[in-house]
Amino acid sequence: MEKKVRVRFAPSPTGGLHLGGVRTVLFNYLFAKKHNGSFIVRIEDTDQRRYVPGAEEYLFDCLRWCGLEPNESVQHGGSFGPYRQSERKSLYKKYADQLIEQELAYYAFDTPEELEKMRAQLATPSNPSPQYDRQVRLQLRNSLALGEAKTKELLDAGTPYVVRIKMPEQETLRFTDLIRGEVSFDTATLDDKVLLKADGMPTYHLAVVVDDHHMQITHAFRGEEWLPSAPVHILLWKHLFGLEQMPQWAHLPLILGPNGKLSKRDGAKYGFPVFAMNWTDPSTGEVTEGFKEKGFLPEAFLNLLALLGWNDGSEKEIFTLQELIDSFSIERIHSAGARFDYEKAKWFNHEWIKKSSTDRLLPEFEQRLFTNAISGAEREKLKQVVALVKDRCTLLTDCNEQAGFFFTEPAQLDTTAITGKWSAEKRAFFEWLANQYQTSSLGDAAAQELLFKEKAASLQLKAGELLLPLRIMLVGGKFGPGVFDIATVLGPTVTAQRIARALTLLP
RNA sequence: GGCCCGUUCGUCUAAGGGCUAGGACACCACCCUUUCACGGUGGUGAUACGGGUUCGAAUCCCGUACGGGCUACCA
């Protein structure tokens, strides 16, 4: 029987959740759901210096907003915990000791200063970043160079040490990546990576292998930036658990910004978000805007991320989460990096707003338009407004401009758009119109338009020259849905009031 | 510098030996609309370069160029 599919997303709680991170989550999630598997979130908090308070809760908030709930995690529980690496510390030490025992790893006592010195001394123009590798390891302070007795002496004296993997002299390490096919590395070009740090914490390399094994991960998705360290992980799997136990790797192409790797700065510089939700740096108080707050629907956010480097082979571009699950396949993930295009991202959002139901959009609008709870009557009115204006909103935040005037009288009227062709006759027409709204029942939008045009014709006025002034009077500017639709939602009293008020501002 | 990955319109991509290289975003034009959008129709626009293999190459192979990533006791 096939092993049950288990995948994981393994972020370090150091800051905002990036576009690329969400896409990695999404692909994990889609793959898990597609194969009735489990999606696990494991917190990789092994670097205590980079730990940022609040980042972990923030991460789960983002996943919740996206609707990508894990099956197992710090917050969701599960039988493979703990799901925080800092709480699994002793486990890693055990494997580090085992590797040393088998002479596949060794103790290194070099201090950070000594390492820095070594690198500075060995650096040449043709080799700007010397490695801690087979070439130099015998000249450094480690158990390989020092011998058993001296090593024991240092250990007994409590000298701080790290554990480094002993890269084989010359061996070709190969594996089949689900996205790129066979990838191979020559160990002769690789360095002796640290596995266990001086503080007893594992590095990513050791932790990812140990945890993937213990959590029975079957498929490991991660960003392409990890590809160069894959051979270290392959080697550890070989040494510790056997290659046949190793999960299948899939290195996802990177999401690029306008120039190169997408960074937080790019967002600030080019005016688009890079994080899923607003992230506040607790040390500086600096806020980095998120897609949520920018006015994206999570459905659209996931949709656009999925289509960045993946497609189902057809020309379909708009997918619900369920449709993504149904049609997802790793083979159709592109191998090249994809440049993020904010214009296209907005298009996805617009398509989603258009296709979403009024009920789906109602809370989104309500939350943005009102600070306090609203009455049932107001909510009914808002429903009509949403239906009327949603097609014109690219971002949810556009609702302020597109729908705000239904609830609040426009602060300013763009009267310059009227005054050019203003006349006493027109004034008289609007006085009549305000009176009509005030005193008679004018019927639906079509009926109002008919009456409006008939009256204009009887006064020898062009309806077209009266429509724009009416719009300005009701809306404040040259935007919004059909004027009579607006008047209908506003109701006759408010419509009459707005016309009357505008007339006081006109000659 | 070394190692690894990549390369089809400006951007995201389809086409995995065989049509005039298809679609989407953006852009332009026209239509619709007496606001602005939506919508409709059409248009501009690409196989990085050089060699092979083949009757035939965007597709397979090699080289070059370019782009990206990694090269920490960070992930």
C-alpha cells in the first residue's frame, strides 16, 4: 500500500509572510488535498537571534485568511509533535552524536573570529569565499586535525564546539527533483556544513532531515534557493535513515520582483504588497502592507499565486480553491522563475470581485465602509449598493470611492464640471426635479429616466447636458453607476436634498 | 570566482519533432456607454545566439551569452 501523503510548510518566525511563502503553502496544500494527505506546519525557530515575537501567530493568521488550514501544527495539534523545532532540541543532538560515532561528522572548535580570519587569509580574487572543506579542514581546530586525545581534552574542558558534516572526497550525489528532473552534485565542490551549533541547536540542514523523517513527510516542497544545499540533505538521509525513506523533493521556482529576487523593499518601492497581511515590525513599529489590507480577496490572492508558474494546460485562468485542488499536478509546475506582475494580480482580483456574490462581498464592504455596527435597514441598502458597484471595484478598497457617497453626502462637489454650461433654464429644471422627487412617487430607475428626458425635451434642453450635472449633485464627481440607479438607492428624499444643496452652490 | 538552476511577445504562459507559434495581463484603435468602469471587436508584439541530429527543431544534443539562486554557528 502507498504511504499516506504528508507534506509540510516549515517557516521560520522571523517576519512577514512573503508571496513566495504563501505559494509554497498553497502548493503543499493543493498536493495534500488532492491526494487525501495531511498538511503540516512546522515552526523552524532554531535561530534564537532571529526570533521575532508575534511572527508565529501572524503566520497562522495569514493561513486562516487564505483558508489554508493545516491538519497538524502548533495550533492545530497532531500526533507528530512538538511542531516547534526549539522544543525538539534533544532529538537533533542524538543524531549529531550518532554521525560523529560513525565518523561521518566531526567536532569543530573554531571560534567565529578564527573562521573569519581563515576566510580572510585564504580569500583570493579567484576564490573570494573560501569554504570550510576537505582542502582546509586538517589545518583547523577540529577533531579530525586534533586527534582523539586533544579532542577529548577540549570537550572535557567544556570548550564550545559545533558539529560539522564530513563531506566525502569525491562522490556524485544525485536525486530526482519532481520539477527539474535529475540534479547532481560533486561532493568535492561542497563544504563541511555545520549541523549542530555551539548553542546546541541544529542548523536547518540537520533539523529538516530529522524532522521530515520523524514526521513521516513524503513530499517536500520548498523554494529553489534550497537547491544548492540539497546534497547535504541527501547525504544526511543516506547516513541516518536510508535514501529509500527520503521524501520526494520539489524545488519551486522563485517569484521575482521587477529586478531579481522579490524583496520587501521592492514592494515599498514599486507600490505593491509583498506580504499576505500587514506586518508590523515589533522593534521598529514599521508596517509593511499586505494583500489583505490592500483590498485583495483571498480567493483571488491564491488564484493569482497558483497561476504564477503553474497552469492546468488549458486556457482557464480563474480557479476556485477546489478547482485548483482538482486540477493540480506537480508536473505542470514551471521550472523557470516567474516575475510578479502587479497589474495582472489586480486583474485577478477584479475578476474575483465581479464573480463573487453580493453576500460574499457584503462583509468586506461593510467592514471598510463603516466603523460601527450597522442596522438591518442599512445592510439591506448596502446589499443593493454592492450589487450596483462591485463590477467597478478592482480592489476592495475601491468601495470607499465607489460606494461611500451612498451613505455619506459628498464632502465636495466637482462643480467646475457643471458651471461651464450652466444656465437659468437648467437651474429651473433641477428645481422642478428636486420638487418631483420630494412630492411624487417616480417609480424605478427606468421610469425616472423617462420622466427626466420628457421634461428636458419639453423645455428644449438636451438630456445629455443635464445628466452630468445630476451625477455631480448626487455623487460629487464623474464616477459611479447609472445616475437613476443611484437615485433609486438613495431614495427620493435624499436625492431631492442633494439636488437642493447643490443648487445653493451654483449661480 | 566556484557550484547549481533557468531562458517562447514588455509580463504570466500554451505548443513536450510536423498548421499562418495560441491565450491572458498591459498597451493602441474602434464599438457600446450623454460619467467612469464593465463588456465587445480588432491591432502591435516572442522561440537569446551559434553549431549539430533530422525529410522536418521552440521542442533533442553541444557550446556561448544572458538571467537567477547559493557560497553563515540564517532559514
